Amino acid sequence: MSHTRSFSRARFARRAVTALLAIVVLGALACLIVQGVRLAALARDNATIAALAAGRDLPVAVDASARVLLARAHFLMVRDRLDEAHPLVELLARKGDPAQAAAGWYDLGNARLARALSHLERTQIDPAVPQVRLAKAAYRAALTLDPQFWDAKYNLDVALRLVRDFPEVERDVKEEPQEAPKRVWTDLPGLPKGLP
Amino acid sequence: MRCSTISRAARLVLRASFARAGARFAQRHSTAFALALLLAMPAAEASEVQLQAPRAFGYVVGDTLTLEADIRLDPGARLDPASLPQPRKVSSWLDLVSVEITPPLGAVPAGAYRLRMTYQSFFSALEPRSLEIPPWPLTIRDGEARRTLSVPAFRFVVSPLRELVPSHGGNPMALQPDILPAPAPLGPDMKKAGLSAAVAALAALGLALAQGWRPFASGRRPLAAAAREIQRRRAEETPQAYRDALVTLHRAFDASAGRRLLKEDLGAFLEEAPALAPEREDIERLFGASRTAFFGAGIPAARSELPYADLVALSGRLARAERQMPRAALQGTVEEAP
């Protein structure tokens, strides 16, 4: 009699092991499917990024991933289509990927500043000033997302020296004239080209 | 030089005369003055703010500074949540990025708080210079009374990030390069997919072994092998097929028991292999039919005793029951005491 009982206990244990194994198989297969879907999406994204880098003018959906948006925005920036790139970077900033968003703002700042510099080389000051201001705003957005972003600090410094805009600090300077040395830099933008 | 000395002297004289006038005023209105002083003074002096300042030098454009203020309140005093600073643009070069207060300002008032304010400076210095984060007034309520407690100002020195004019020539307006869009790394997901595949494969292998699925069952589950053989030939309704089926099942029982099994030994065998016990009646019928077929009236009589269809069905049931048997018992190595 006890034999039968121990047998039924053994059978119960075997069934439990079988059920457990079946659950593990199903769970692992579900994970595999999820990973497969993710990998397929990533591979598709990478194909789009490679095509944009190769210079193909591929449109990008609004719900595309952050990397794809950055690739599209960069494609537009290097072709000087900044007004199309700007909303893409704003969209990218709302994707919740701070590294990609910081890269987007930084690249946009670079594109704006490069455009401003090319205006200044042709001594067109009026169109240059707003580009410098927009570049500064873009670098600030990048640095807000990543305060340790050294390239953004450097380029923001270039932009800030080009057009200085610290009214309250300048006022400070006027109040204590004997403390501050003569201002070398004015509010006017310009390329320092050495003494005449 | 002389001019400045004279003007300083004049100023001293002026200041002295003002002080005298003030004293006269105070004497004349001494009661009112004391009252005004009393009103201006807070009820208790215990509440205070102490600034845990970070380093005050060596900041470049884009750096963050975290000011921590330890706020100690009188018993019964409460910090007005509306007077806490909010993340905002403080000035053209200073952002207040985040404000945290611990413990959170909730229903339960605490005697001490720590206010953590993270600022980000965007001042691009041409030479080291001192800048100030302005003080922030906090409102303390003690019943009807209100007073202001100030988080003190903080001065720090910003430094230039780069040379004013490049000393080795070169373009002072040269920018750092763009961050190029990079493809998404597939490695982590590949690793996870590989891991899930390996786990699935291992668990499936374990399941196959536990269930005795082919090819993991070959030879080790003789009744299952016999059942497959019999199932394969079940369409043949010939006496030869019936005979072969009986032989096959006998061989399987022999293999399962690890010895030659006769009808008389069934009782002992079924104690060893209790998984087959529910089929005891049919197994006995099978052994009876086999005796009739080989040593008695022959196959037709045996077929009336145990029809071919029943034999086929029994072989299937035995194979299923065999799966419940522990593997050691199948090899006949265990001599279990009843």
C-alpha cells in the first residue's frame, strides 16, 4: 500500500518537473521571439541609417527610433536644410534618449554656427547673428542633457565669444569701472583677425 | 591725492552729523523705536539656513554646481512650499536645473530639511572672474507669523575654457567635429537572443528526456518501442501479425523486467513496476491469450480471448504507463523490496 503511495508521489513529482520544463521552454521561446522582433527592427533601422549616410534621401516616419531621427537630421544638416532639421531634433529630444538628443542638439548647433561663420566670412552680419543665437540655444540644450559634453562646451564657447549676450554682467562692469579692465570684446560679432 | 583726502574728510564729517541726528531721533521716539524693533525681530532666533557650498573656483562653461542648504526650523514653524525655488532660467548665463528637498514637504512637518539646488553656469569667461548665484528667500510660517529665511548667495570663479588667441596659429573659430549618426549596436540583443535560444533548447531536451520522446527513448523504453512496432502493423489483420505482436510484447516485458517473464511472475513484476499495475487485468488477459496461442488451442482461439484491436490498444496504454516508470526500473537494476 505504502508502495503505491510513494509511487503516486513520484508520479506527481515527475508531472511537476514536466510542467516546469514546459513552462521554461515556452518562456524562453517567448523571450526569443521578442528578441528576434527587436533585432529585426534594429537591423531595419541600421539599414536606414547606412542608406542616409550613403547620401540617399530617405524620408523618416515621426515614430522612428532616436538613432534614425538623428541620422535623418544629420543628413539634412550637412545639406544645409536646417529649417527641416530643427523640428526633427525637437522630436528627437522628446524620445527619451538623452545621449542621442544631446548629439542632435550639438550637431544642429554646429550646423548653425558653421552657417553663421560662412555669413561672417562674407561680412554679412545681419543674417549671422540669429544663427549664432540659435546655435547657442542648441548647445545649451545639449549641455543641459549632458553637462560633461566637452565638445559642446568648446563650441558653445566659440559661439559665446562671437556674440556676447550677458546684459546684467556687462551692467556689473559699468558699475565698478576701475575694477574691470578695458573691454576687448564688443557686442558686435566679428572674426578676430589680429591687429591691422 | 590731496583732493581725495579732502573728500574723504568731508564724507566723515557728513556721516558723523547723520549719526548724531539719528541718535536725537531715537531719543525722542524711544518707545516707538523699541516697539518697532520688537515687531521687526522674529519670535525666536532658532531657525537658520546653513549653506553646504561646493568648491568656489575652476568652473568652465556648461558646468553644474550643486548647492546644499541645511534648513533648521523652530518647533512649530513650517516651510512654505510655495517659496521653494522652481527650476528656471535664473539669468542669461545661469539655469537652475533641479531642486530637491529631503524629506519631502508633506503633511508631516519636519524640523530640519536639506534643500539641494543644482545650477548650471553658461558663462564663457575670457579671464577668470567671480560670479554670484543670487540669494533665495524662503518663507517660514509659524502660526500667523511669517518671516523670511534666506539661502545665502554663493560666489564662484569661472575660468576660460580655451585660449583667447591660439598661440600656435590656426583658426580660432575652428569647431569640434559633429557626432556622426552611428548604427545601433546589435550585440546585447544578440546575446540575449542566444541565451533564450540556449535555455529553450536545454529545457526542450530535458522535456524530451522526461517524456521519453523519440529519439531519446530508443531501447530504453521497450514497451513504447513495442507499441510503435504494433501500431505500425495494425492494419494487417493476419494471424501472423497477431502472433508477431504477441511475441513483440513478450520481448518488451522481458526487457522491461530484465528477465524472462511468465504469467506466474506477473504479480512480483507489477510490484516492481507499479506504474503498470492499473493494467493488471489486461496484462493477465494478454499473457493468457499468449499461452492459448502458443501452447493451447492456437491463434484463432487466442484472438477470441483477446481481439487484435484490444491488443493494439493495450500496447498503446502500456507505452503510456511506461513513461511514468523511473528509468532505473526499466533497466531492471533495482531490486525494490515490496
